[in-house]
Amino acid sequence: MKQVAHIIATLTLIGVIAGGSLSLVNNWAAPKIALNQKVETERAIYLVHLDGKRYEEIKNAGFEVYKVFNETDSSVGYSLVYSGNGFQGKIKLMIGLAEDLNKTTSIEVLEQSETPGLGTKILEPPYKDQFNGLVTTPAIKLVKGVEPSTPNEVQSITGATISSRAVVTIVNEGIAKLRATENKGATK
């Protein structure tokens, strides 16, 4: 019985020390992680709007969206952070949109956990570049096995159709949500 009590006390002490250590590391790392995420978001804002010089976060939208301005302080459009499910997990995108929301400027993948060599092709220019100047009305469509024939079509990645479809779905849903918000006057 004395040996059982000693084991329990030892395990309790180890648990307290491990929990305290994890808490200290988390408290130390959390601000650094938040700062890195902010820097990465800012970098992506300017990658999807190459002519952007400053931005303002739209606070009352209910999701992460930024109004982007050029050097003459004229609005060039929106940078929208939106995410959804891919094949392996969450995909988080920065979507650049023209002022009227009828064209994308480009996209950047902020987070993904897709299959290396297949789903990760969403990160590569042949796929991502299809979103440069893509028409968003009607909604963006994914085509498989054929070249896009209309200005709102994106060709899927062979072997990674689910990841390709996920990106198109995320972009379409994000744009629809931003349009609904703009119609309510939240982005004005």
C-alpha cells in the first residue's frame, strides 16, 4: 500500500511539473505565434494586391476581410481570409478581389495539410495562377480533364480533385459571404 501511494505521489508530481512547463511554454510562445500570423497575413494581403500600399481591417464583417488601397489612397479591392475543408484538413486562403467583387486578383494559401505531392499542388503556380483575374459571376466552376472555356472556370489538378474542388468552394463561399456583408452595408 505504501508503494502504491509513493507511485501515485510521484505521478502526481510529474503531472504537475509537466502541466506547469507546458503552460509556461504556451504563455511564452502564444504572442510570438500571433505576431507571426499577423506578419504572414499582412504579407499575403500585398501578394494578392500587388498595387496595394495600405489596408484597413473591416471590423464589423464577422470574418477577416481587409479593404486595400493603392499609393494614391484609392481603393483597389478586398483581401479576404477564408477557410474550409480540404482532403486532409483545413485550407485557409487569402483571396484578392477587385473593388466590385466580380474578379479575383489572385489567391494565396495561408494554411493547408493536403497530401504532399498531390494536394499540395494547390500551392503551385499552374493551379494558383488560374485565379489571377478570374471572373466570379457566375460562381467559379471547376472543370476536370478539359481546358477552361469560360472566364469563370478553373482546371482541376489531376490526382488532387478534392483539394482543387475545396479551393474553388472556399473562394466561392468567401465571395458570397463578402457580397452578402457588402449588401448589408457592413463594408462601406
